[in-house]
Amino acid sequence: MSDYEVRPATLRDAKAVAEVHALAAKAAYQGILPEEELPVVAPAAREAKWREAIEYSEPQVRVAVLGSEIVGFVGFDRSRDPKTPPTTGEIWAIYVKPEHWDKGVGVALWDAAREGLEEEGCTTVTVWVPIRNDRALRFHELAGFKREMKTAKTTAMGSVRVEEIRLKRNVI
């Protein structure tokens, strides 16, 4: 794991973050979304979003770097869910290039997000995960998140409706 460095994203990183997002989402949603829906997360469509997020720190973005290559990122901030206390944070997105899966990058990104949320005064953190995304569910559960069974909801991803569930854990 020592080969990976996690640092705050800069505006120059927006294109690479968008590329990681597109590559990882396509692999992660294989079998969950129909093949024709996978391009919905194309890098060009995401670059402006991530540039704005990085510029305004909403969400805060950290990148995992190997040498000079960005191989993963995490976006985190206060929870976007209605009626949550201001001490509740949320992992808005966490993606790693598929060729770097199972090498500790996700854990390093989660650790950076946890530290950032703790600095922001958050005591709990949530994440929304598609119920059919077994890899993401397993990752978050191994990181100590527990499913909140009564939170299941349906979200549109392109023209497809996907069931999601919220997971929650203490920040520390």
C-alpha cells in the first residue's frame, strides 16, 4: 500500500478523476445496468462536475496517486439526506480504476475521507450503494458500515431504475 499516495485533488486533476469515474463505474455497474446505459458516466460528462466539486470543495475530493497516475478518488462532505444532523457526513463517491481493485487503494481513500470528516466535526458517516453492487457492499461492510434496512430507495441511473440502500458507521 505504501506505493499509493492520497492527497487533496487540484483543478488539474478533474479530467483524470472523471476518467477514473467512468472506467470504474462501467466495470462496477456491469451486469447491474444494461450495456447501452453504461456510457451514461462518460468522462466528458463528468469532468465539469468534478472540476466544480474540486474548486468549491463540495464535495471535498481526495485522489489516490501511483507515481504520477491518478488511480482512484473519493468525494465526501456533509450528508445530503434530508433531516440528518450536521454531524453526519457522507461518502458521495468512491471509485478506483479496476486494475487497482483489491490492492488497498479503496482503504487508503476511505481513511482519507474518514480523517477529513472527523476534521469537519462529523461523528457518523453514510454511503448509498446499489443493492446489486456486491463488490461495493462488501467493501463498505468490511470498512465497518452497517446496512440501514429501512432506507432502501429507487434511483434513476440513465433510463434504468436501481435500488439503493444506505449504510452507516461511526467516523471514529
